[in-house]
Amino acid sequence: MIQITFHKTRTGDYQGFTCRGHAGYAVYGEDIVCAAVSALVINTINSLDEITGEQMDVTAEEDSGTIRCFFEKLPLKETSRVLIDSLVLGLTRIEKQYGKKHCRLHFKEV
């Protein structure tokens, strides 16, 4: 299962997110859930970097299927918040369509 945790401050600002695991929906290389989640997450990180210039600490561990993205400066720019909200929307739709057995979102207050 892919677990995505969004870290938010008490005031509701996104501090970052972690995406970890493999969906297990299909065999490696044919897993549409993994592909969809990966595309959304990587495109969001690239957009945050190239469109908004947001300062981030991004790490990836291929073996565990982990991508961490934490913001170095808060609050985020409005465009950055919209991009993260869009990521949450897309991931929520995947979670609903394919089930929490394959993709699960969490929100953690930090």
C-alpha cells in the first residue's frame, strides 16, 4: 500500500509530505495506481520548484518507494498551496477509486 502523509501546522499551513510504499495493485511495471501516484507527486514537486520557486528539501529512496518533500520556508506562496491542494485532490480520487488497500492519505498536525 502507498501511504501519503501530509504534515500541516496548527494554522493549517502545509509543512511537507511523505509518500511511501508500493500500491500492490498489479505486478511491478504494470501497476497503474503506483504510476498515477508517482506522476502526481513528481509533477507537483517539479511544479513547486519550477513554477513557484519554493524552497524545499526533497529526498527519494527508490527501494522503499519513498519520496519526502518538506518546505524550508513557511508560509507557502499562494500558488504553492494551490498545487498541494491539487495533489491532495488527485490522491483522494485515487484512494476512493482504487481503495485504501492500495492508497491511503493521512494528515498529521506538527
